[in-house]
Amino acid sequence: MHGLDISWQILQKKFCLPQWNMISEISTSFNNTIVTVTDVWGRVISWSFAGMCGFNGTRRGTPFAAQTAAGNAIRTVVDQGMQRAEVMIKGPGLGRDAALRAIRRSGILLSFVRDVTPMPHNGCRPPKKRRVSFFFVKENGTYKKFKFEK
């Protein structure tokens, strides 16, 4: 029985039998949105990002750019016959919801949507506080406050 499993895996990798499940990873930042579509084993099938869709500069971080990037990445996968997806969203960007809406609109059934944004558990030590001193100058009978940075 074990020999059959190994030969089946070799056949799948060698002839690239169609997969009906996929994993869609949406990575958003304030400057760009990257959508990667992989199979169950993590091999990249399709990918797209806002810069590849023709958006430049600050427009790459917009929800419309994220929607366009997600649509481009999913379109090639739908043409290959993919039907079901797991979505993992990472990052704080504006394009999170727009990219997810584009994937839903494409007609693919979503198994689950998971937020995998990395969260620090206490994280790095913050920088030391700025020391700001004040001094007062008397003008026309009133005191004025001035900052003096060391």
C-alpha cells in the first residue's frame, strides 16, 4: 500500500494533475498589495501585485489596486479549473477587504479566511525617551516658554 502512495505522488508532481484546492495568500502593506496563489503543497501557481497591474507610486496602496491584483491572480487559476480556496491575509494595508471581495466575486468557494498578521509578544525594546528641557524668558512682564533639546 505504501508503494502505491509514493507512485501516486510522483505521478502528481510529474504530470501536474489538476488540483481543485488552492491557498491564496494576500500580503498587504501601506505601499503595495501582493497576491500569491499556491497549491496545497505550497508551489506557486499564480501571483500578482499592484505594481504589476500598472499602478505607480502611492496608487499601489489603494483598495482598487489590491482588487485589480487579486482579480489578475485569481483569473489564471480559475481558467485552470480551481474551485475551492483557503485565504490567508497578512498585513495592515488598505487592500485587505478589497482583495478578499475580488476573490469572492470570482466564483471560487472559500473554505476559510484566516488573518495571519504577525503580532509581537512584547517585541523589541523601544527607543529611549527624548529629553526635552524648557526654559523661560521674561518679555514685557510675562514669561514665555521655550524648548531646549539636548
